Amino acid sequence: MKFQERIITLKDGRTCVLRPATPDDAPEMLVWLKKTAEETEFLLRYPDEEKITLEEEVEILRKKYEDPYAIFMLAVVDGKIAGNCGVAGIGYKRKFRHRCSMGIALYKEFWGLGIGTALIEYQTELAKQIGWRQLELEVVADNVRARALYKKRGFVETGRHPDAMLFDDGTFHDEILMYKLLNE
Ligand SMILES: CC(C)(COP(=O)(O)OP(=O)(O)OC[C@H]1O[C@@H](n2cnc3c(N)ncnc32)[C@H](O)[C@@H]1OP(=O)(O)O)[C@@H](O)C(=O)NCCC(=O)NCCS
């Protein structure tokens, strides 16, 4: 969806722009998808599984930009994409359309500067405006940083998927389910 750009000041004094992703961001996003998958195990994919073509990425970003029920927000620092946060509805059928879910990731060099907090705050505002009742997410149990951030932003833990992920090193990892009511 289209929304207004917001400018924030990071903990290191730099400026960060929060804005919608557009199809023009596709080339940089492809690099971002691969590199972030290399930098952390806590995302859903390994770098070699990232096979989206430029044309496909352009189309994905175009659809998200034009969809009034999808938020795809970039954080840009010094003209470079530092990370993004996306929110989408869980389903369009009446029984599910009060729910949306969120994903977020930043390049490692931008962790700890307050970008995650700012993305979640702005996303939450927009998700409320769209009319969703609750924002949900899943996080790997060992992802202490992300769990701390979500808790600080008002998410509560509601359950656990045992052995939800199998890493390449042969270890299994639980996922924690979290949610936040948007109408409070
Ligand atoms: C998770 C992620 C988005 C967080 O973004 P971020 O910009 O680093 O987060 P912020 O700097 O806004 O805030 C993190 C907060 O958690 C706190 N925190 C960090 N590590 C912590 C820890 N080990 N224990 C307790 N609190 C911790 C920080 O102090 C900060 O709180 P504060 O602002 O009150 O000081 C980012 O680290 C990331 O992209 N990680 C890799 C991808 C990922 O894990 N995505 C989530 C998948 S579910």
C-alpha cells in the first residue's frame, strides 16, 4: 500500500527514512534477500534457496505497493536499504480477516540502532488504520533479540511449535507464537 514516508533519528545520530517499497527497489531487494539469509539463521530461508528473478521481484513489489491490504515498509539509511518489515492479512475469508501477520529483518550492521522498534511502531499504526484486530508472528525460540523487541512493543507469547525448524547443522529449533491486539 501507499503511505507517507516517515523520518526518524537513529541511536547513532543518523537519519533513517521509513517508506513503502516500490518496484524500483527490486534489484537492491534481491541482494538484500540473499545477504540477510547469510547473516542470520533466524529467517525462513537459506541463501541458496533464494531464487526469485528480477522480474518476479518487480511484480511482487508492484502488487504489494498497489494492494491496500499489504504493508511493505523499507528502512533506508544513507540511501541504502537497511531492512524491511511487512504485514499482510492471514486470509480474506470472514473467519480470518481480523488477523494479520508480520515479518521483519535488517542487515546485521544496522541491528541495535532502533530501526526495528520504529518499523514495528509505524507498521502497527498502519495495521490499525487498515482495520485488522490482531497482529501475529512466529519467532525462533533462540532469537533472544527479536523476542525482547516484540515483548517491549506489546506482543505476548501465545504458544510454541516444537521442532518447527531444522537447521543445516542438524539441530531442531522451536518457534514461539506471539500476538498483539491492535484495538487496545
Ligand atoms: C530482530 C531485529 C529486527 C531487531 O531490530 P533492531 O533494530 O536491532 O531492534 P531495536 O534496536 O529497535 O531494539 C531492540 C531492543 O531489544 C533489546 N535487546 C536486544 N538484545 C537483547 C537481549 N539479548 N536481551 C534483552 N533485550 C535485548 C535492545 O536493548 C532494544 O531495546 P531498547 O530500544 O529498549 O534498548 C534485528 O535484530 C534483525 O533484523 N535480526 C535478524 C532477522 C530476524 O531475526 N528477524 C526476526 C524474525 S522473527
